[in-house]
Amino acid sequence: MAPRLPPHRARTAPPRRLPRPGVRRPRRPQPVWGDNPERFDPARFTAEAEAARPVHAFKPFGTGERACIGRQFALHEATMLLAMLVHRYRLHDHADYRLTVKETLTLKPEGFTLTLTPRTPAERSHTPLPGSVPTEVPGDAETAALPARVRPGTRALFLHGSNYGTCREFAASLADEAAAVGCETEVAPLDAYAGGLPTDRPVVITAASYNGRPTDDATVFTARLEDPQDLTDVSYAVLGVGDRNWAATYQQVPTRIDDRLAELGATRLLERAAADASGDLTGAVRDFTARLRTALLERHGDPEAAAPADEPTAAYEVRALTGGPLDAAAERHGLVPMTVTEAYDLTAPGHPRRKRFVRLALPEGVTYRTADHLTVLPANAPALVERFAAALGADLDTVLDIRAARPRRDGFAIDRPLTVRRFLTHHVELVERPNDAQLAALAAADPCPPERIALAGLSDDPRTLVEVIEDFPALRGALDWPALLDLLTPLRPRHYSISSSPAVDPGHADLMISLLQAPARSGRGIHRGTGSGHLTDVRPGETVYARIQPCRDVFRIETGAPVVMVAAGTGLAPFRGAVADRAAALAAGTGLAPALCYFGCDAPDADFLHADELHAAESAGAVSLRPAFSTAGTFVQHRIAAEADDVWELLGAGARVYVCGDGARMAPGVREAFRTLYRDRTPGADDAAAERWLDALIADGRYVEDVYAA
């Protein structure tokens, strides 16, 4: 029997066993999540905490070694099912559902149900991906069987209602397309055919609304269209151009023309198309052009005609090039070179909303009237050009010889070889967002299947074209120049109000430029306006390509009638010219009617534009200045309301009201100020009566706006 240990030895701990030499004792596992793993602690998921934690410390449900082997198959099947449902049906929330979260193993909306409506075959059609077998769409065979040209002697008339040239250019482009299939075409303003429409040829009308009213060259036509007449033998189509930001008057005039022609017995060649300047304007016009071409060939096609064969008759083609490298683009838009004589900032140094003064010398024979516009062809910034070329993988010094297969008014106006740098600088819109057709073309060109699928799924994306190309690196070098030229949009001229008066200096035209510079919609960096950025950067001695664009006659401000002028920022431009006219008339001894000028700016010491000049005109009695400073919380509509008696008195004396500037916020606010003015001073007047009163002023040409989308 072993001896019993003494009591004091029995109560002691066993002797500590030392490890054997060369053997490492395993450490006790340390807690990764602390003593309270069930407690919600955001600090556990900071970047530093995650970096210090073992990579396998957190395994979400269904991952890791015990994950379901069929999970990826199930997810793939679910994705296919959802895609099939969206492709074949429209989903409708039939119960006006309000979110209630149900939590079991996952989070889900409780009690959420949808109803399904089958999509039409047209809605289900799609563009096949490269390498796939194209699906036959009903009607393709008939389209392919159309004649190549119309019958000899077929004519078409293209009419436009346009103030600043957009609809006129669209009408001319449509005429070019009709001429390409053999039509004899004519392009004219709507008022040229106010006496009646021809019955011996299709009539294609491209029209816009201006504040809900016809453009200057369509006023007589639309007025006479209300008269009773028989248009049974007239065949027509209408392309409406507008901007959905002006929802109350969007497509109002084109819609009325289309409906009225149908009421009078005319036959639609095509359903009316609505092109939205804030949407896919180019795509809508392109679609209408294709449908028009098909309709002309269907109704007037020559079954015996064959496509023309362009066989060369000589061994060489020689072109003699004269003039400058931008002459072709200038000729396309009717522009002439003008020299910058002065350029300086109108705002205080460091002011965040920078505004610039630019004075241009007018060429011999070029004249303008007060309140006219200057249409300017801009240029892209060098840094943007370099970024775009880098995204494409293009060498800026490569020389391109671009020749159109057939003349196109909506194509690039280039008459000589040029470098990639010059092409991207002077001929291409680089900061626009790609439309659906451009995204589809990019998807078709992308050689990477995952990128191709992602591109095909993009819609209404906030990124610009260069950002999209940067985000899909497989596109770099994948686009050849012919495909790229079909994808890119030619650079468009911009319109600016002239801020000077020919009564002061008929040989020069002044501009006020507000630099558009704001965070990009995509969240990447700063967006800088193409036109305003170009004019902000020009220096004295440089050349700008531009033309005088007459303003609407109703916006001419006469010195002999009472007037209320309302503007914000560089919307002051036409009113500076009007004030100069009044000062010149006053100096010549001509009596003046009263004139109030309300204009908004940030602060008197920051951006009170042309302050000394305007104060001098006020001291001479040419105008009464009513500035409103936003830093003091005052906008033009507030000051109009505060000085309602002065405005009401001038309105009673027959004053005309002119509003120029931001159409998104300022113009609606001014309208409401005038409606309030009427309600407060007319017993029993309600909102509807005030609206009718303002509409009557607009109809009489006594309330006129020249506004733009901010």
C-alpha cells in the first residue's frame, strides 16, 4: 500500500510538468469576437478590425465547407426565371403596396403580390448578341423586299417650325434621307404653306413649341389651321420636338397640328413621333427617319429600280482643299470666324459661380439687333480629349481621312485629313450620356461576354460616354474607326444671348458666359460645360466660329413703351443691351417710358454684373434697377412681391414683361409672383382666374419668356 501523504501535501496543486525539449505546447484559442459576440457592435466591421481578423472568422449562412452544392444551380435557375418573367410580362403593383418587412431566416416583404400582363411581340424583340443566331421578327422579310428607290418624279415637302434652327436642321436631314432614295425634296417654314398644303406629295412637318405657342415661322400656319377646310387628299407625318422639363406645354403645338390635320381629313403617313431634348433626342429622330424612309418606299417605291452601282470612271480621285480645317463644319451651320477682342471675369476673384465677359469683332457685313443670339461652335477641353483617347486606346497624332459614303446633314462635316486630336477637339460631343442605341453598339463591339451582358442591361445610366468606356476595359481597342464614327455624335453649336447694343458699337457683340461647373451626375469628379467652358477659356486674339441668330420678334424691347424686365444671373444679357438702347435714346433727346429691371445675383460685391455701367444708366434716368441678392435670402420673385404696387401700376399703363434666364426655378417663381399680384388686387379672383389672366398676357405678347433649362 502506498504511504499516505501528509495533509499539507494533499492540499497542494500537482507539480507543473515541463514540456519536453523540442515540443511546443498548443496555445489556448483566443476569442475573435470578444466576450459578447451576440451584441451589435459596428466597430467590429471597421477596415482595421477586419484586417486584424482571420479571413475565415466570419462565414455567412450557406457558405464555407458545408455550403449546399446545388446553391449556384438554384441561383442560376432563379435568375433565368426572373429574366423570362420580365421579358414576357409587365409587372404591376395592383394593390398600392406599402413595405412591411418580414424576418425569418432572411428579410422579405410581407404580403407583396404582383399581377402580370403579357408583353407584345414588338416589346419582346431584342438585338441579338454577337455570335448568336438572329431571331426572325415579323415584317423583316417585307422590309428587305422593299424597292431600292421611289418612282421617278416622286416629290416630298418638308416643313419646319423652328426658332433657333433645331427643327429646321432636322427637316433638312429628313429631306436628305428622302433624296437618297430618289425623292425630289423641298424644305420650307410652315408659314410658307399657310395658304394650303399640297396634295401631290407627302408633307413631313417638324415642329416645336415655345412656351406652349408656335414658333415664329409657324404662327400663321397654326392660326389658319383652325379654319374649316378640306384636307382629304393630303398625306402627312409629324415629328414633334420638345423638352419634358416643361411638362405643361410639352409637345403641345406638334400634337395640335397632328390632331387638327387628321380632323380636317388628312391621312397620316406615320404616327406622330415625340423627340425629347432631355431624353434620347437623336434616337427618336433616327427612328422616325427610318420609319419615314420605309413608308416612302412602301407607297411610292419603284419595283423595277435597282440600287445605284457606283463604279469608278477614273483611276484616281482628286480633291482640292481650300480654306481652313473648320470651314466645312462652319459652312454646315452657317458660321463665320469672329475674333475675340476682350475677355475677362465679371465676378470677384474666387467667386464659386464664375461669369465671364467676351467681346467679339463682327466680320464685315455682319449686323445684329438688340436681344439677338449668338450661335457658337465650341471646342472640347484638351484634358478631356486626352482622357477620351486614352479610354479608346487611340493615338492622338494618328491622321484620319474621313469620307462619308453619302452626304448626311447629321454626320460629321469634315473635308480633309485631320489628326485624332483635332477630330475629338472640334467635331465630337464628348460629355454627353450615351443613349440606348449607343449602348447597344458598345455591347455589340465588346469582346468580353460579362461586359457585353452588363452593357446590354444599362439604361438611363448617369455616366458619360467616356466613363462608360473606361468602366468596360475590354472596349479599349475593340472599336474600329468606322464603327466609332457611327457611335459618336457631332459637336453641336450653342446659343447665347448677346448682351450689347448696336446703338453703342455696331461692330462688336458682347457675351455674358456663366461657367457650368458642378459635381458630375455619375459622382465622379466635376462636370464642366462644353460651350461655357470653351468661351471661358478663350483669350483676346483667338478665333471663334459663330453666327447671329435673330431672337423672336416678340422679345424685341421698344424704348417707347413701359417695360418690366426680369432676369437672374447671365439672363441679364439681353436687358443690358436694352438698357444701352434706352440710354442712347435718352442722350439723343428721345423721351422714354418707365422701365423696371429686376435681376438676381449672389451678392453686390461678388457678381453684380456691369454694376458701374448700369448705375450710370440709372442715374441718367434710363432704367430703375431692382437687384435681388440671394445671400440676403432674396430672389427676384420676392422683390416683385415686395414692390407689387410699382409693378401693378406699370401693368395698368400697358407695360410688357420680359423674363430671361433659368427656366427650371426662376421662371416658374416669377409666374407665380405675377399670379399672386393679380389675385391680391382683383376682388374675388381665385387661382383659376389668375391663371387665365396670365395666359391672356402671354397670348397678347405682354408676358414673354426667353428661358433655358438650368
